[in-house]
Amino acid sequence: MILKIISWKLVLGAILLLPVLLMTSCKKEDSRPLSALELRGKGSFMANCTACHNPDPRLAGSVGPDVAGSSLELITARLMHQSYPPGYKPKRSSALMPALPFLERDIPALHAYLNSFIKR
Ligand code: HEC
């Protein structure tokens, strides 16, 4: 009788624990520790870009499109000249984003951050 109760509790415990174990073991790592340059870029992105772009650069924002993976040429053209690299097909046909030339010194950091996401 006692044995029966104990084993019943064990089965119940295992059933209750299973989803928890599955959830924690299946949690996929989608970021790695950022380098100093990437962290600086993240700070600049959060401060200067997220009024329009999504705080998660992989997603579209309120006004601006997703920008994760942007090339150095693209970021430079956007920030310095409000333009696009030759032959680049923009994600949006609008022209809402102003040039932000005061961020010139942040461009390498912004580029490093926007390219720090692990691709699946
Ligand atoms: C005032 C809103 C606004 C701000 C601030 C802004 N953007 Fe944008 N951005 C846009 C919009 C809107 C577009 C789509 C094209 C357009 O309308 O100019 C865009 C397009 C882009 C593109 C090109 C996407 C593509 O592949 O076609 C990049 C790269 C980009 N932004 C990066 C940035 C970065 C980096 C910052 C911060 C330093 C920033 N933007 C700040 C609104 C903004």
C-alpha cells in the first residue's frame, strides 16, 4: 500500500516536471556575449535608432524596417548621405529616415552590433 502511494507520487511528479524540463532544455540560445564594439553599437542603436526601428533589429519597427545584417556600405550611405549603395534595392520605398551624420564615429560599432545576431 505504502509502496503504491510512493510510486504514484513519483509518476505524478515526473508528469508535472516533464514540461518544465522540456522548456528549459529546449530554450534556444539566440545571442552570445557581445564584444566591446558590439556593445557600443547596441547603445548607439538604442539611443538613436529605436524611435523608428524595432529595439530588436531583426524585426520591423514602428516606422523603419528590420536592419539586422546591414552592410557597412548601407549603414554609411544611410547615415551620411541619406542614400543607398549603388544597385541596392531598399526594403521600403519611403524616404522618411533623415541622414544622421553626427553618428559617423559610431558607424563601425553600429555595423558590428547589427551583424552580431546568430543566423538560423
Ligand atoms: C526618424 C526615423 C528613423 C530613425 C531615427 C532611423 N531610421 Fe533607419 N530607416 C527609417 C525608415 C522609415 C527607413 C525606410 C526608408 C526610408 O523611409 O527612409 C529606414 C531605413 C534604414 C535602413 C535601410 C534598410 C534597408 O535595407 O532598406 C538602415 C540600414 C537603417 N534605416 C539604419 C538606421 C540606423 C542604424 C539608425 C540609427 C543610427 C536609423 N536607421 C535611424 C527610419 C528611421
